[in-house]
Amino acid sequence: MPGSRVLIGCGRMGQALLAGWTARGETAFVIDPSADRAALAALGAVVIDRLDDLAAVPKPLCVLVAVKPADAQAAIAGLAPWLGPGDLVVSVAAGVPIAALRRALGAAQPGVVRAMPNIAASAGAAMTAAVAEPGLDAGRRGLCESLFTCVGEFVWLADEPLLDAATAISGSGLAYVFSLGEQLAQAGVALGLADDVAARLARVTLSGAGALAARGEASLAELRAQVTSPSGTTAAALAVLDGPGGLGELIARATTAAARRAAEMTPKVQ
């Protein structure tokens, strides 16, 4: 399905997505008064200075809203006069529900999607989860998917509350992995390694684990088993990590806290 990509807000996530679109040869229009115009031009983007200029952008419009959550509804309300039934609005503003987005649109009737990518989009390795309002047609679903598959992988969720769970796993999950890397490096130093050596061992180990997992040739459990020799060093470490109060319990508590916080954030912006 053809469509003109319009990006509202060009922060870190917006720039990562924009780079993915333009690398694929797609024209993108950007609305962000504070953006670096030279940098946007270098990416091949077209900067729109006034909302009135949207009238000249070929339809249908696929608008990705990447502003701060507190600004999302106002940004969408400003766009409403230029949006029709064949258009699509995709919001990556955390905690802003579809119902609030729909209210901001007023009488305008574009399709609406909420999506949650992660910052690995800047490395072309994002995981994006999304939910569409009921009745969104297959064409606009495909258009939404194309916004994100250029920077990683994409999955549809059945219900909007599941975005809280997805946020806890893939949205915040990168930070858990980085924290693990920090702890590995600190443990290496405690075992006698130099700071730079420990940091390099931890970083490259995380990178290697990610590369093996990304192949998809084996499950995570199978990959773990491949590294674990009976009665070996890895088995000794896993006995601690898998024991009472170990990594499994910590991850369960951490993700529950993240999902709960995601749910708490939503009512504040309705």
C-alpha cells in the first residue's frame, strides 16, 4: 500500500526510523521546529515548516507521532484537519492510549495504531510491538509494519493492555541486558581483570550472545545448554543464578514492576 510518511518529532527514535525509511529509498516529510534541518536534508527528508503544507503531500498520509507523551495529543489534534479515512496515525508516545489519540483527532477518521519500538532501532535491531484499533484494514496494517521492519522486527499484539507487558520485556529489556553487562564487567574486575579487559570481555560476550540468539536456529534454552557442560564452570555459575532468589525471581519481579509502572502512566495522559 503506497503512502507518504510524515514524521512528527525527530528525537532519537524519530531519527532512527527516518534513517531506516530513507535508506530504503522512501521519501519522508518531517515536522519538528527544533530539528537540525541540515541533518534532515542529508538524510533525504523533506522539512515541513507549516501544517498547511500537508495539503500538498500525496495521500494517503501515514503519520508517525514521535513526540513526548505529554505533547502527543496536542500534536495529533493539530494534524486532524489534514487527515481522512484512508490515512493512518501511528503513535510511539508511551502511555498514551488509543482512546486518547482518537479523542484528540475529533471528527477526523484515520486509522490509529500504538507502537512500542526500542532504541535498538538506531542499530537496525529494534523489536517493535504494536496494537491497532479494531477494524483497521490489512492495507494500513501492512503500511504500519513497513514503518518498523526497516529497523528491526515487528509483532502485532491482540489487545492494548498487552503493550504494558511488551514494554516490560522489549521496551525496557535492553536496559536489563546492559545492566547484566555492567555486573559482568564489575565481577571480572573483582576476579583480578583490568577494568578495560573486563569491560571488553563483557561487551563482546553480550554481543556474541545476541548474534547467536538472532540467528533463530535454536531456542534460548538450547543455546544455554550448548554452552553448559555437565559439572563444568558454566553449570556451577548457573546453579547460583537458578537458585532461590536468583536471576529468574529477579527478572520476574523487575518485569512485573515495569509493566505495573507502564499501566500507572497511562491514566495521567488521558
